[in-house]
Amino acid sequence: MHIGFSFVDLAMGGAQVFFVQLAKGLAARGHALSYWLAANSGDPQQVQPALKAALDEVAQPVHHPWHLWRADVIHLDGYHSLRRKLPYLPCWGSCLETYHSAYSVRRAGPLYPCHRVAISRFVQTLLPALTRVIHHGIPFPFTLPVSERKFDVAILGRIHPVKNHRLFLAVCEELYRRRGHCSALLIGGHSRSGPYEQEISAEIERLQKIGVRLYLTGDVPPDDLWQQLSQARVLLVTSHSEGFGRMALEALACGVPVVANPVGGLLEIVHPGETGFLAEQDNIASFVELTMRLLEDETLRQVIGQCGRTFVEDHFSLERMVADYEILYRYIVEQG
């Protein structure tokens, strides 16, 4: 089968990593792949070189969107505006779109193809017509990296207002006040420096001066993520909203319990007492109490970490996700 992908950008984000991993999985199953990329490849804010290089290993770039018409199925990344969808109208019945968040649903509207996928039940409820759910899968690290759990807490995601690093840093400060020490790992970076990024940088510097150990990784290639996550005892997901919560899956795969805001797709991943805990939304005290519980009870932390790892392996494997999309592609071809 020939599958064409259409991307608005290839920035370092969960949606883009998902598509690259999906492409790799499909190529391993013998499918021919091609892709159109609207963004300027020379702009690092729009195209992450490592992601594009990984995609180029398995898919053939094309120079115009209509070159994808020869594909059996055209898979849109969920961020196509109406203008960007116009080239695909002649083969609209062969198009599929995956939606990742409330923003993705808004950006993709008001024109939705008849074949639609939401990455969580939460995103599914935002769409105006029947949409199937295919959860993200991850390449499960069956052998965990040998890493010392030298960080009390971690956060994973680009430094952006939706990820709510303000709340994460406030929790770190309170943990330091209560325990006399706190070590925190901030995984991810940002490609620009606006008011929010400057505010977070200033707050990090202030906390470091009072004794909080904060370490920033910058952007981390997907293949190196496991090594970073495995150094943390607890992952905090302080996001205001999450279409799915891929970072929670990645932490659980590394045996790291999650304390999260009760938003979006995180409700499908974080099961209280089994894979982590759900805090009261945006409540510093609630995050601190639940995190302290895990930090002070090593047995509880290890039990939840192992349960989380098993949960991901059983329900969110990359192989399952690729197989589900392959079934959908075949259905689209048969319907055409």
C-alpha cells in the first residue's frame, strides 16, 4: 500500500514524534511512504532536523501536495487549515485526518474528511461527527536504561504556557521548603525567547539561587528520552490541557509514577493508586501532598511504577497503534 502524509510542520512535539514513529512502523511492514511538508525545512522552529532526518529514512518527500494524489491513502496531520486542505479535495474520499487536541480540532475545521481519528476519547468528544479513537503507542523500552533516580521530580514538554511550568516550579519550591532539598529535571526546551520563556528562565534562576537543584536538558531526541526520564522518581504533568498526555505514557514506560492535572486524555492514562495520582486542578498544595507521598514511600513508588509500566506495555504499544492504522487504511482503500 502507498501511504502519503501531509505535514504542516515537523517541530519537536508529541504529534510530530507520533507521525514519525507511525511512518517507521508502516515502513517496517512493507508499505511505500511519501510526504509533503509545508514548512520551510531551514526554519528550526518549524522543522526539527532530527525528526526530518528520521522521516527521510523511510519516506520519500514530494515537491507539491498534489503529488500525493497517487497514494492509496493521504493522512493529514490534524493542523491543516481550510486553505491547506484545498489541494486534496479531488481525492477527498481517500483522506484521513488525525486530531491531537482542542487546538487541532479548531485549526482543522470546518472541513473534516469522512475518515477521522482522535488520539483520545476527550478529543473525540470535540468533533462534530462520528470519529474513531486510536491512542498513541510508544516504542516500549523493554530493557530500562540503568540510571540512578537522582531527580525527585521531572517535567517533560516544551517551555510553553499550556505546559504550565509556573505550577511545576511552584511545586518544586514548596517541596524544597518542606524537605530542605529538591532536585528537578526539566526535559525539553524552546526555540524562541518570548515573555513567557523569559519569565520561566528568571524563576528558574531565582530558585537555583535559594538552593533548588534544577537541571534543563533542552530539546531531547526521542531515542534519548528514556535515559532522561529514568533519572526521575516522579513525573509531574502540570499542563492546563492535554489532548492525550504522551509524556505520561513515556514516564510510565520507564517505571516513573505520574502526578497530573485531571485534564483531557490524562484521565485515560493516570489511574489513581495504580499508575499515579490526579491532583486537584492547578492546586499547588494538592500536587505537593501527592508528590510527597510518592517520594517518602519507596515501596509505593516502586509498585505504582511497575504497574504503570505493565499498563503501557499491555495497552499502548507502538505495534498495536501501527496495526490499528493499517486496518483503517485498508478500510479506506476498500471503500474507495
